[in-house]
Amino acid sequence: MYRAVTERDASFDGAFYFGVRTTGVFCRPGCGAKSPRRDNVLFFADALAAVRQGFRPCRRCKPLEPTGSTPSWVRELFGLVERAPGRLSSSDLRAAGIHPVRAARWFKEHFGMTFHAYQRARRIGSALRPIQTGSDVSSVALASGFESESGFRAAFERLFGAAPTRVAPAVEPVRVHWIPTPLGPLLAAARSEGLCFLEFVDRRALASQIATLRRRVGALLIPGEHPHLERLRSELARYFEGRLRSFSVPVHAPGTAFQERVWSELQRIQHGETRSYLELARAVGDAKAVRAVAAANGRNRIAIVIPCHRVIGSDGQLVGYAGGVWRKQRLLELERGTGQHE
């Protein structure tokens, strides 16, 4: 691994990360910066492990940003998934020059599931709508790339908790997708009511936030696209370019009555402005509820669009942002027009 770092071998990008003790920064193996001394280097299996050790992402190789630096083998893998009529096996990956373990690790890091689990969820998710509209289960199973109806039924029931013929037409799953940004990838989720989740994938409490989302919306989360996610992707691009001050994508954020009051008030904070936790508590009608307001702020599941990053300490300090204080600072700099966001 150290040889890959010294040779700046980008073919190892996505396989591991390295941190430099003297700078507190972590990078991809292919980073073009000057090679550090071996005794100053720590290696990590994923970016989250580096972040948890206190390392900051390198501003040169941008290890949290897949845009323009996604390994070529990952782009090829996505192309294979789109073209494949059925499930890609480990042998198929090897034939394409992609190691199955490497694919599994990359998908686990970026999607929270293995590559094969992603394929299975994607095929089952695409089968839900035809089944809800009355299509024959056997034909849907074959069209979804399953070799048998029994295999399809078993996979469907594991994912949805019911046989295909017993899933009510009114049950709409939440579609989940991964969106790259200059500050790292975001995990986004939406259904017809609106955007219901948006968080940086390296947030430590990501799993518990997703579990809460499942309880609140009462629906399954499956990989897939949605019109609200398409609009979000477009609006986020313009936001990070400094050309968007207000999001129009519909929001669906169920919570307790108090949490919903706080989240509603957050959306009243204008682009380029900030409020203290005390000011936010007063705005929701209880100046003594500063801690409760801070807790509700921390449980916001829709980052950026519900701008919890615009709440700061009474002394002006940037505190209490689950996505990392460095991101909070960059977002506020962007909105004030003082940051650089290439």
C-alpha cells in the first residue's frame, strides 16, 4: 500500500485510504501531493475510518468526492449493471477485470450494502410497480432477471416482508440514491410526498437516522430513481455553484410535533444568515428549550435543504453539526460568497 502511495497509483483508488499524521489529512492512493514518510502514514479500509480518527479530507484529491475521480472500474461496473439482463456473478466481474471483493467493498462503503445485495434490491424494486398494477408474477420474475419464479418470490418476500401477491397497491417504497457533491457524497431518499432523507454518507449516526426514517415513513427503502431526486440533484448542483439560494424540491419530514416546529423554523432562516440556538428556541415559542431545540436540530434528517447548518452557538462558534464542523464552515462560506468550491 505504501508503494502505491509513493507511485501515486490511482488504480488503487477506492481500495484503501491513507492518512498523514503531520498534516492531519487523508487521501486516495493516487493523490498527486508529495509522498509522506512511511512512519507518518496510517492506512484505512474506508474514508469513514479516517474521518473517525480525526483526519480531514485532502483538498487536492478530494477523497470524499467521487465526481471526476471515480475509479474507471466503478464506472465500468455501473455500465455492466445497466446492460445486464440478469444478475452479474463473481465470474462475470472477473471476466470484466473487476475483482468481486473490491466491488463488494466499494458498494459497502458507498451504499451500505454489498454489490450483490444492491443488484438484488434494484431488480426487486423495479418489479414492485408492475406487480402492484396487476402484472403476472411469473412474467415479472423473468423480466427482472430471475431464473425462476420461486427464487423471485423468496427474494421479494425477504425484502418486502410479504409475498408478491400480498403487497398492497398503496404501499409505496422510498427510493434511495447516492448524489456526489463537492463536500462528499450524500445519501438521498424520496417518495411521492417529497424528499425525506439527505445526509452525508460518512455521518456517524447514519444507520440510526435511516432506522428512524423507516419507522416514520412506514415504508421500505430500495435503490432507485425518483423525480424528486432528479430535481434535488439539479438544485444541489446549482446550490454548490452559488447560483441557488432557495430549494423548491418538496420535503416530507415526519417527526414529533416539537421537532416539526423546529424544522419548519429552520427553513425560515434565509440563505447567508445564521441564528443561535437561543434565537431558534425563542422562535418556536420557548426560550428555555435551548437543549431540546439543539436535539431536534441534530435529528434533522434532511441536511442542507432543511438548513440546520445555519444554527450556531450564541458566541458565534460553529458547533453541533453531524456532518462535521468543517462542512458547516464550508456551507456557510458558500452561502456568504466567501468560500471556494471548485
